[in-house]
Amino acid sequence: MTELRERQPIYLDYSSTTPIDPRVAEKMIPYITEHYGNPASRSHSFGWTAEKAVEEAREEVAKLVNADSREIVWTSGATESNNLAIKGASHFYSAKGKHILTIATEHKCVIDSVRELERDGFTATYLEPEPNGLVDLEKFKKAIRPDTVLASVMLVNNEIGVVQDIEALGNICREQKVIFHVDAAQATGKVMINLENLPVDLMSFSAHKTYGPKGIGALYVRRKPRIRIEAQMHGGGHERGMRSGTLPTHQIVGMGEAFRIARIEMQLENERIRKLRDKLLHGLQDMEEVYVNGDLKHRIPHNLNISFNYVEGESLIMAVKDIAVSSGSACTSASLEPSYVLRALGRSDELAHSSIRFSIGRFTTEADVDFTIQLLKDKIQKLRELSPLWEMFKDGIDISKVEWAAH
Amino acid sequence: MAYSDKVLDHYENPRNVGSLDKNDPHVGTGMVGAPACGDVMKLQIRVSDDGVIEDAKFKTYGCGSAIASSSLVTEWLKGKTLDQAYEIKNSAIAEELALPPVKIHCSVLAEDAIKSAIADLKSKQGK
């Protein structure tokens, strides 16, 4: 029993972060121990070796998304990429207008970058998605104003995994001459991205969501037609002046290798993960009153976000401590608010609180999924036996019509 | 969040889960809280003709501390007179379970549930 308790939980939180693939870690190590030169050092072989590794990695990142390596700018991660793209481009082109269009379900770093621009004299629209999490193209088109300078839409949502129609949204932006930024942190290695054809001007990437190291990311900045951005980090003029700061060679090498592996293995890996996700979905849907959050068709195979009705969120998280998952419950978030993404889809507070995000990845096994299904079935049943709301539901009482005493 | 061993024990092995017949004149039912607030407690007591609580049952929708608070009071209520039950204070529940400050409201809710169940019984019996 002690052994069982001390065992690590099963990791089903790949959308939060992924382990570094051992092949990636192996490739990184020499750039910490032996090839420690500064890639900006032009006067000796230490620098040249590091620079070569950085450029090879840049090539690999570009290849995964079919871009030119000269369009890739290294950053510290997707948060920085999103800040740099949104604030950098909006400021550079602010003569055109000072309105930003984004979606209410974007990642906090996009929302907060836009909020910062609002404090700086810009105005913003946070468009609500449809109840399935997808953006309605007509509503998006209507939300663009003559003074809209930039639109930002994520490719894959981090909480519910839905995939937006970036091509159609990008075409609307092109017609209206609006700069289009896409946060692709959750998309690399999961959906095909072809920037040669996609009408996207700026795209953010992260390494640690794709089996690379934390602390490294990239921003794609289109060359044709050329997009300009104002630097947010000033200094030695690295990355053609768009982002100063000594390049972390080992991190960059890791991102390059992670993206190379993603390019080669993506198709097979996605098929395997889809089977696991479908198995999990069917297993959980055996139960009554479970609701999938977000569209199932336009969705990466890695994500399953489910609400379990009549079960309170925090006790649910306590009950499933043998698996590592994320929850929409206030109790597990820093802000003490239920998931704003699920709220934007029109989910009630109760359903948002009782949601679990399962995210499956490279090292998830079928046995992990079987264990998870059984665990959830046992625990949900136990908590519902405890729940007066479940009893009322079973007695045919409409809980939304009950007058609850406020407390 | 770190829970005390007592909270974990009640959460994992809740005592006296279930329902009594709410139409029984000897049964008082208290239902407090609201789903939107994240806690609903249903507490029921069956009281003998001489005013002693013979049985207590609960069902709770809520966090581990709410489940533990209501489970604990069902243990405490059995064998008590209504007057003694009325004297149970939330501070005693919070102390017994070592609830952190953010979970004190769970013990308040449990005390409210006791008072609500007693009031229901008394109104039923026309007292």
C-alpha cells in the first residue's frame, strides 16, 4: 500500500507541458558541457560552433511549419512571442489604427497583452466564440473596423483543444488589410501548419509543449509581404534587432530537435493518440450526465475536456489524485475563478467547476487510459452517492428551478 | 491544498451517508447552501418522542472540507438531545477538523444545516 501511495500519478497533462523527449535531451547536453560558446562570438570556433547549431535548429523550426528560416525569431517562449507580436506589430503600425480584435478564449498572455495596449490608448474587441468554442466567420468579419490594426486568434485552444479555421480567418484579415497573428503554442506537432499557403503574418511557438525544453520559443515574422515589429527587448541587436539577448544555444538546439522529431513522427503519433483519446471518451461517456466541452470534430486528438454534472470540482480533483490532470475548478487555479474559457462557451459555473482536461501525449499508454476510465467511474459514482444534487436529479427535480438560500 | 488527516479520513470514509424519509414526522431535514456557491448540504435527523436524536444522515455536494464537516456532525448528533444539538458551534467543527481559514465557511454551513434540520422538525411537529 505504501508503495502504491508513493507511486507517481499518471501524467495526463501534456497540454500544460510535456516531458523532454530523451532524444532531445541527449542532443542538448553537449551544448551545455562542451560547445558553450556564444553564438554571437564571431572571432573563434566556440562561437562558430554555437552559431551553426542555432542556425540548424532555426532551419528545423522553419521546416515544421513550411516557412523560411529567416522568418524565425528566437524568444523565451510563447508568452514572449505573443507579447512581441501583439504589442510589437500594433505599435509599429499604429498609424493605421488603434483597434485590436481577439477572441475571449485566447490564452491569458494574449488577453493581457491586448489589455496592456488598451492602457496605452488602443481599443479592443474580445469576440465571444460559439458554444462549441469555434469562431463564427461572419461575426469575426463584422467585428473588424476600419481602424483595426491587428487580429489575434489561437490555432489550438489550450483548454478545450478546438482548432480554429485559420485559413478563412486569415483571408478575412487579408481582405481588410489587418495584420493577423496566430498563437500556435498548442498546435505544433499536432496539426499541419503550412505558412507558405496560410495567410498568417505572425505566429508564436513554444518548445515545451512539443517535447522540447522550457524557456525557449519562437516567433514567425513573415517576409513576403514583410511585417515589421517594434522590439520589446532592447540590447545587442540579436535576431535582427527584433529580440536582443544572448541566444541560449542548448535550449535552441533542443527546440530544433523537438520540432524535427515532431515533423517526422507527427502523423503516426496522432493516429495512436486519437485511438487512446477515443477510448477514453467512450469509456467516460458510459456514465450519465457527462458533457464534452468544445467541438469534437474540429479538435486535436490529444485533448478531452469533460464536465461531470452534480459533482463538485474540488472534491473531484481530490478523488482523482492518482492522475495528473488540469481542472476548470476555481480551487485549482491561481485566480480562484472557474475557467473563463468554459464560461465563454456559456457553461454554467457548476459545470465549469466540475470539468477536467485530460491531455494525452507521446508517452501515454493504453494501460494508462484503462486505469483512468476505471478510476473516474469509481470516484464519480462515489461522489454522486454523496451528492444531494444527484439525488434530486434522480428524483426528477429541476435544480435550476430550486430557490437556494444564499450564503 | 493540504488537508488534515481528519478531513481526509472523513472524505475517504464518510460516515452516515444517506437519506431518511423526509415525510416521517420524527425526521427533520435541513438543506443549506447553493450549487452556484459550490456547496450544498442535506442533513437529516430522526428524533425519538423524548427528544433524543436516534439517527443522522447526510449528503453533501462540495469540497473535501464540506464533506468532512457534515460527516463529522452526523457522528456528533447521534445520542444528543435537540437542545444539545443546537449548541454545536462551527468553531468546534473547524477545530476538530483543523480547517484552514479559507474553509471555515464549510463548518458554518454544517452548523446552519443542524439548525435548519431542527427548525424543520419543530415546524412539522407544530412546536
